[in-house]
Amino acid sequence: MTGIRRTGIRAALFTVPLVVGVLGAAALPAGAAASHHPPKSLTCRGAGVDPDAAVRYRAEILIDAPLSTVWELQTDIGRWPSWQAPVTTAERLDPGPLRRGSAFRWTTPVPPNPTPATSLQITSTVEQLAHHSCIRWTGPAIGDGLHIDGVHVWNFTRTRGGVRVSTEETHTGPQVDADVPTATALLRRGLEAWLNDLKATAEARAHHRPE
């Protein structure tokens, strides 16, 4: 489900992508593209994001690393905090490889905001998965006085330059629906930061550089 970078003045919009929340706001590197209104939503095994959600964002990036490396980083939930600083804890709620029905819980801090929330706890459930191809998960992010429901889709495609990672996410909830432009901007920053971190870590691992 999704980034917290700064607090909106008008409403309590402290959102994170709901599969791996991230705080950083960084521009996409060369080879990346993003769109608020993509011509066609991403899917995994025929299922996509929430078609009725007002808060949505899609982005993609090219990673110069093997697909197996990118996939391992993305699906090894317990190690997310090692390459995404804003993820303070992450744990699988079931054993074995990530698969349909797998669940995981993770936390991320919330900056000072109009709600009492100082952190968010996100519980995500994998609804669809195709090995080395796509993942779709859903789940709520809950803080004190803050609730966000997210749907997040990831696509992984081999290219001549490595792997193109595409991601799309939607958010719904009273706080984000109260200020859609701000919530969308925060979601954009989170997804772009996540892609940047995934690219940097995968390429460092692939080329044997310190991560």
C-alpha cells in the first residue's frame, strides 16, 4: 500500500505506500517515468488497483540488475528495513516464499501532524502473485486517528537494459479523501523513493558494490 515526507496544512494526509511505506522524496532517475493518469491500470493475474479511488499514482523505473535480484529484494519482506530506512520494522506473518495469501506487518513513523498518530502499522495481504512477473497486495495502514486502505500492484518485466519495474497504488480513507491533491503528491513521493531505493540496492548487489 505506498510515502510520508511532510505534513499538509489543510488535512491529516500522512500516507505511505501500503506494501512498503517510504518517507523519502526523490526524483526518479534516468529511465524512469510516472503518470497521475496512466492510460491503463497495472494488473496482476487480471486484478488491479481500486477503480473508484480518487487517490492514485503510477510510476516505473529501469533497473540494471537481474530479475532474480530485483525479485528477491522485493519479496524478502523481513529485510526491507535494511535498504529502506523509513521502514522501521517488517515481519512475515507466515513462513515460506511469498505467495498468494501471504501476509506481513510493518511500521513506519509519522511526522508531527494534526492527528495523534506518531507511527503507522500496515498489515498487507498478497492477493495475486506470478513468480518473477507481478504482485498485488492490499491492506490497511492504521495510526491513532488515521486510517488508510491501499491496493498496490507491481509488475516486473525483463528488458535489454535489465528490469523495468512498474508500480501503481490507490488509497482510500477519510483523511486522504479530504484532500486528494495533497494525498496524491505524498503517494507519488513515496512510490518514487521506493523505486529509487530498489534500483540503488539491486544495482549495488548486481555489480558487487557496497549497498
